[in-house]
Amino acid sequence: MSVITLNPPSSRKYRFSGTQAYCFASAALSILIVGTILLTLLVQSGPILLTGNADIIGTKWNPSDGKFGILPMLFGSVFVMSIAVSIAFPVGLMAAVYIAETRSSKLRRVLKSTLEILAGIPSIVYGLIGVTYLNIWIADLFDLQSGRIILTAGILLGIMILPTFLTLTEDAISAVPVKYRENAKSLGLYRHEVFLSIILPKAKSGIAGAGLLALGRALGETMAVMLVIGSLDRLPSPLLNPLSSGQTITSKLGREVTESAFGSPHFSALVFMGLLLVLITIFLTIASRYLFRQKDQHV
Amino acid sequence: MIPSLRYSIFVALAATLAACSAPDAISVSGSSTVLPAVSKAADQYSAETGISVIVNAGGSGGGFNQLAEGQTDIGMMSRDITAGELGKFASLNFQEIAIGRDAVVPSISSEIYDAGVTALTLSQISDIYSGRVDNWSEFGGPDRAIFAIDKEASRGTRQIFMKVVMGDPKAEAAGADLVTGSNNEEQTALTQSDAAIGMLSYAWLNEEVRGLSIILEDGKRIEASLDTIRTGEFPFVRNLNVVTRDDTSQAAQAFIAYLLGPKGQKMVEDAGYIRVSN
């Protein structure tokens, strides 16, 4: 009797293969979903890509004229993302260094949980705050007719990605093993020397990964941006003027996708912008994966 | 979502049953702009006469097609029937009856209005939106850049506005500095600015956002008021129509008469539109 209970190889093997099949199916399903999305985007982008005169690499967008220039939207996305990043990265990095280097576990706990709450606030809430306050402050500050401009969207987005970037950067710095820190200290290095020449190089790839994830979020954000950017399908003039209204790919899709007839060139052009966005996001994800993996190998 | 879906299924079922039981039920279908006024009137009409009126949304085009194909007694349209639509059903005759009016008014920030710009010609407005003029001083206002606010291309308000100003409802506005969506959003942007021009439904004008008068080619100045909208003198007026065929039933005609009567017109006003008769 005891032999049977202790050694049930057949049933165990059976259960394993069942689990295996289930896991395999789940994994296959998620790959299938990603594949389907990409394929759908590609197929639906077809009409606009195959139309010779759609002028897709142009600056004019007017569906009733058959003009589908996506440059203003693409530029808007990149511009807004750059502003957001140039606000969030320095602030986030400094704050992360402060939290990690003061080495107070209580401070770290309180700050980290606050940041996680911030990261979890739905973007529409940020958008409402942007429309109600930020947009008016900015208009007053620069003496503008309207605060619904690229700069407002960039600042709002910077605030939104700050928690994600900060908390991941802090993780990367804290993840550097104590032994490095102690060895460096025992060599008589000052605290800033320990950080700059030992900790930072070790945490570098983790920080870069955090940055790429934050970039991805900035690129994909729709609601908050849509409310404050002004929805103007035109390149700013002069080109790098953040005080003019603009449009990002996401805000364009948010505003127009319900109005375009399925299968029309208009719809196809919108889908093509969606495809571009997915491709950029995929690139960022792969790049951040690569950087995170490098970090694991070093430590 | 689910409760409201259930509710609407229930209403639809109830409506279907009512339609089956009452032989002279009237069905109305079409524009969702016209719908609020008609459905309010329909409720009251049913309560008063016991004749059921079923009102469905489906867009102006959908309403016309259903009427033409005999699937509904009355169509609702927030625009006129197009030549293309008439051509598709050339063998039939249609009547358009305006039950209310909705006006789009070129609106400016109160600061500019108070500084003396109270009326413009259509070509002056066109100059602003096409980017040819970019300073209020050109129109006798203060030396301040014009902040032109456009609306999303799909908005009915924009289509009326651009059709009158630029001659094409889908015209590009190269002079626009900002694009908004709803009347609410447009009104906020106009209020926040002190040198803006935009387009609003008549009901959305207030102390902060003033309606411009329009100077016609013969020099006549038309103010945006209930009177000029009612008479159709104001250029940016659209009719809210009900449409019928020649072979309309007596019951449907009676309901249209009710819409044009005092009670129906009150419902049109309650829905935020302008009555066509006193």
C-alpha cells in the first residue's frame, strides 16, 4: 500500500503534461493575440500604403481631400515625449538617488508607496487636472491665448511618467549589492565617489531600462494629452515652438477613429499611425529588455 | 452599461409590442440632433391621444433612407435632403418640414467685442480662418493677434459654419490656432482667451462669449437674435426637419401638426432649439 501512495509515477506524469498543455496553450494564445493585432494593423494599413497619391509623408491632413500626411502627428508625439522626458528624467534620477542613498528604509517605504499610488491614478484624472489648472497657469505664465499647447501636454506627461521612472530607477540603484558599497567605503572613498564610480556604473543599465519603459508610457498616453494639446494637425511654426497647439498620434486616433468609415482610406491612415506607434513601442520594449538582461549578467 | 442596455432592450420590446397592438402607431426615425425634441413631443402626444409614436435614432441619412424605403412614416433630418439622395429615389416625392431651427453663431471673446468689433462680413471671417488676416486691428479692434478656434471636422456646427464662410463644409482652416470638440469645450476656450473667434450654437452665447453680427454684401447688418434666426435671415441657420413622402398617413400628418403646434414647439424649445412658429 505504502508503495503506491509514495510512488505514483503515472498519475504525476499525467498531471504534468496536462499542466504543460495548459501553459503552452496560454503562451500560444498570448503570442497569437500579439500576432493578430500586428497582422490586423498591417492589413488595414494596406489601402493607404498602396495608394500612390495619399501623400502619407506629408504635412497636410484633410480626409475629405484625400490628404493623409502623418508628419504633424508623428512630430507631435516625438516632441511631446521629448519634453516629458526632459522634465521627468532629471527630477526622477535625482529623487531616486536621494531615496536610495539616504538609506532610510522608512523614508523609502513611505515614498515608494506614495509613488505607486501616483503611478496608478487613471490618466483621465491627470487630464482633468491639466484642463482645469495647468492649462490656465501656462497660458498666464507665457501670456498666451490658450494653454492647450504642446508644452502643457509635455509637462503633464512628464508628471505622469515621473513615478514610473523614479521607482524603477530607485530599484536599480538599491539593487546594487551592498558588498560593492562596503568595499568601496573600506578603500576610503568619499560618499559621492562611491556613488559616481561604483554604484552608478552598476545601476546604469537598469536606469536606462526604466527610462525606456517610461518613454513607452509617454508615447502611448492618450486621454490626458488629448485634453490639453489643442488638436491642431499642423507642424508648429517655427518647428521647435512648444507654445503652439499640436497633435500626437494617440490624440489623433482618440479624436477621429470613431468618425472614419471602416475600410476607408481615412480609417486606413489612422490604423497606419497606430501601427507606427506599436512598432515604436515594440522597439522600446525590446531595447529595455535587452538592457535589463545586461544588468542581470553583470551583478 | 448593462442596466441601461437592459433598459433599452426593455423599452424596445415594449415599443415593438405597442406597435403591434396599436394599428395606427406612427414610426419616426433619423437624426439624433432632432430626436430629443421629437421624442419629448411624442411622449406627450401618446399620453394625450393614446396613439403610440415610436422614435428611433439612426442619423439624417438613415432616416431618409428608411422613409424612402417605406420602413418609417416620418424621417428626421438635421440638414436638407441632398440632390444625390433625391436622385436615388427619383420616383418619389418628399416634403421637408422644419419643426425647429438651430443657429451657429460666429462668436468672439468679450474683450474684442467691447473694443468695438461687433460685426464682420462673411469674407472677413473667411480671411481669418484661411489665415489671410491675423490681427484684430484690421477690423478696427485692438492691436492683438487673432486666435482662431476651429472645431473637429465631423462636427455639424463646423460643417454649417464652414459651408457658409468658406463655401465648403469640409474646408481646411489654415488660420486656425486651436481645434476643439463640443460646444462646451469651444465656449471654455473662447472664455479663457481675450482675442479669440470661434463658432457656437446660439444657446451657448453669454456675457463672456459674444455673438458677432453679420454684414451682408448689400451692407445690411444682421444680428444673431431669436427673430433673425426664426426668419432665416441670419446666415448660419440650419433647419431641424421632419421629412415625409406623398403617401403619408393621416396619423403621421396629425403628429406633424402637433409638432408645429404650441405644445410641440415648446418641446423644441425645451430641447434647446429655436421654435419656427409662435
